[in-house]
Amino acid sequence: MLDGFTVQNGSAQANPLQNGGGVYACDSTVIANCIITQNSANAYGGGVYAKDALKIVNSKVEGNTALLGGQNIYGCCITIEGGGCFSPYICSRLPVSQETRATIDKTPFRTLTVRMVGTGPFTYQWYSNTSNSTVSGTIVPVSTDSAYTPPHTAIGQLYYFVVVKNACGVDTSNVSGLHAVAPLVTNYDYTGGVQSVVLPPGQYIVECWGAQGGSQRSNSTSGNQAAITGTGSKGGYAKGTLDLTATTSFYIYVGQLGGTGGTRGSGYSDGGVAGWNGGGTGGSDADNDVGGGGGGATDIRIVSGAWNNVASLRSRIMVAGGGGGSHPSGVGGGVNGGTNNSLGQSTQTTGNAFGIGQAGGSQNVTGWVGNGGGGGGWYGGRTDGNRGSGHSAIGGNGGSGFISGHAGCNAVNASGTHLGNPNSYTGLVFTKTSLTAGNASMPNPRGTGNITGNSGHGFARITRTR
């Protein structure tokens, strides 16, 4: 026990005695009726360093300094009775290891907690920061306790620290480790069928890529497979942000790459298969000058059903158009589908048919050619339903795109009547929308960076952001 002393001008500067400039206490010490002031330590506890339990009774410990922490007192097993005001000291450290959550709605972060020594009551204010620093932090609302659990419901990377005050001083904790929240990303590739997901309330970024049209073959003789002489046009891209206020079921229809002509049936005379979800069949030909099938659209729906079910088609809230089959042909939309002929674009109100691309014309007579199929879309792409002559095939046009809430789009109601505005009758409306045609730059759905138009099958992605 240390009773009735004044400890002044002490110093702990050299190893191993760099702690406790005034008093280095161990073995359950009691300090009573003392004044401990103007001492210094090269490490911790400028006034008092408590290695074990310590009781301070009717004493003043003030005006001391320490380079690493605990200017006046250091230790977590300290009790204070009577005497003056002891400034706050955070005697525990926040964990500095990084925590990462791969999703935003699963396992919460560990609670951050500090232990205090000093004269209560204490006030606590937690801060977040984008850098590993206690400078220029952002106040965390409703965080006035010694414990705080960082949120895991918003994408970001943040550090945390706390500032503690009492009537006679202030102390700031160390900075916690990085708390990283990554988005919940779900990808949907082509399967040839309907895919579904039930999404709880939250914010989502939804993306769709339409499928590419199929290739043509030409300049062959009967019974031989012709060479590929042109590839189909690429699919379009749609993106938007959706804020859900209620749990909702969604149905995802990912378009199929249009088939290459002359690869099915006997004698290589058949046109390419229609890309699933709205692509038109490529035209066939007796001497194997055959058209490619139109690429299927990729879309998100609220009503399930077969891809060509009318009620289901009308419930679409996002569509990326498929590209036309053969070459030259039209790219997938975009607000409008692309065209390389005089048959007219697919738009928001016109095209071959609602959601269905036209089949390319066929003629089983030597000297004629099969045309490319139209791409699927909000409205499917047109093509020439008759035969093409002189080995000069007509490529299909691309299907148009659609996003509920996107300027320039024209939604329909449940009966199929156009509403004259872009907002779906389902009440689900996107913000921050973009519709990109298949001849423009768009994100690469299966890699990094950007691509010009989507090649191959379609693709869809849903990313939860909060």
C-alpha cells in the first residue's frame, strides 16, 4: 500500500522499465491519499501503470504524460474511490483485424467494445471513417454507449473509433480494423428454362444482356455443309436500380444464342434454330444457303409461364433485345432494335410481334437462300418471311429493349394496351436506368472491363446493394 505520498518528476524511459513514470503497481496495490503528478513514461502510464488490480482512494493523479497511452493511469483492473476527477482512459483496444461480409444480410459484425478507467459518468461518440485514421471521421448516429455493432446492411468499407469524455477530460480509442461489406451478387446464365428468385425488401441493381443472333452458311452444293459466311448481330444491354418495399417473386428468362444455319436436320439444309425466348428461326434452303436463327431476349418478369405466354410477356419489367440472325443484320436494343434492311425497326410499339422475332423465309429451290431470323425483344425483330434470291440473304432485325421507368419506353397494362408512359402496371419502376444497343459499349457479363455488344447466350445479374 502506498499512503500519503507525493510522487513527482518520475520518469520511465529505458527498457524494460518504460511503463509507470510515477508508480508501477503490481500485486493488488492500493494507493491512498497521494498526489502523483508531472511524471512521464516512454510507453504507457505516465502517472501510474497497473500491472495487476489497483485501487486508488482519495488521491490525485494528474499532469502526467506517456508516449503510447494512458497519460495519467494505465490498466483495466483499476477502481477509483473518492478524490478528484480522473480524466477518462480507454484501457482496452478495438480489434484491428479486418472483417468482411460477402453478403449484406447474413452474419452481423462483431460488437466493438471499450472498457473505461476514470471518473464517471462517461459520454461516448462513435465515428466511422473511410481511412485508417481518427481524423475527419463521420459521426455515427445513435451510438452513445461503450459498445457498438457496425451495420452490415450497406455496401462499403469503413473503419471505426470512439471518443470518450467526462467532466475533466477526453480520450480517443485506436482505429478498428476495416469492416468491408460486399454486395450480394446472383448471376443467371442461359438454361433453356425459367429461373426464379424471391427477393426481400431492399435495393437491387438489375442487369440483362440479350443473346446474339446465329450465323449463316452459304455458297454450297446440295448435300454438303456450307461455310459460315457471316455471324449474327450482338445482343443489347439493360440496367436499372429497383427499390423493393415488399418481398417479391421474380422470373428470369435468359436468351439463347441463335442457331447457326445448316447444323440440324439432314443434308445441312435447315436454317438455324430460334434462340429461346423470342428469337426467330433461320430460313432453310435446298442447296444449303441457310440463315441463322435470331438471338433470344433476356428479361425479368413478375408473372411466370412459358416464354411466349401472353400474360407473362406483358408482366416484363426489363428486357434486353436479342440480335438478328445472319449477316448483315440488326443488333439487339436499346430502346429500338437495330436494322440492316428496309423492313423497319422493332420499337416500343411495333415490330414483328410482342416479344417474338420473325422466322426467316425459306425456299427449297436451288439459287435461292434462307433469311436470318429476327431477334427477340420487347417487340421482336422483323425479317423477310419470303425467300431471298441470288444468294443474297436478308439478315433479321434485332428486338427492342424495355425498362420500366426508362424515358422513351412505352409500357403495357395487363390487357396489353400501351400506357403511353414507361411505368409497368406491376408498380415496379426502376431508377438510374440505361438501355444500350448491341453495337455500343457495355459491361462484360462474364469478365472484367467493357465489350461492344453481347456475344453468345444472354445473361442476367441481380446485385443487392442494401
